Amino acid sequence: MHSKLDLHKHLSCEDIIVEFDRCHNENLLNRYLGRCNKLKQAMSECLQVEFDINRKKHFEKAMERRKKVEEAWKDMDE
């Protein structure tokens, strides 16, 4: 089970999250009988794709910062 997901943090998965929450809140038995499992799987896949995109962005930013630091170190050594 996912913790409560903030829609403003997961814009690309917003519609799936809303449908998943609606499915769970619509009927208590939906949660326990697995009627929302397809939505949960779709949501998990969407969140994983979003996580992978963010990880790549953060890695690229880190590499840029690292390059600047290494250039500064090179300037200090000269």
C-alpha cells in the first residue's frame, strides 16, 4: 500500500492516483477483495517512470556540479 500521495508532487500520475483513491473510498470491500489491483499496478508503474525521470535529472545536475568543482580544484592546483 502506498502512503497518501500528494497530487502536486506527482502531476503525471494525477489521474491514476485520483481513480485509485476513488476506488478505495467507494466501497471498503474493494480494497480487501482486490478490485483496485489493476489501478494500483498502473499507479506503481507510473510512479516508477516518474522516479526514473527525476533520478536522471538529479544525476545530470550532480554531474554538472561535480564538473564545476573539479574545474575549481584544477584552478587551485595551478
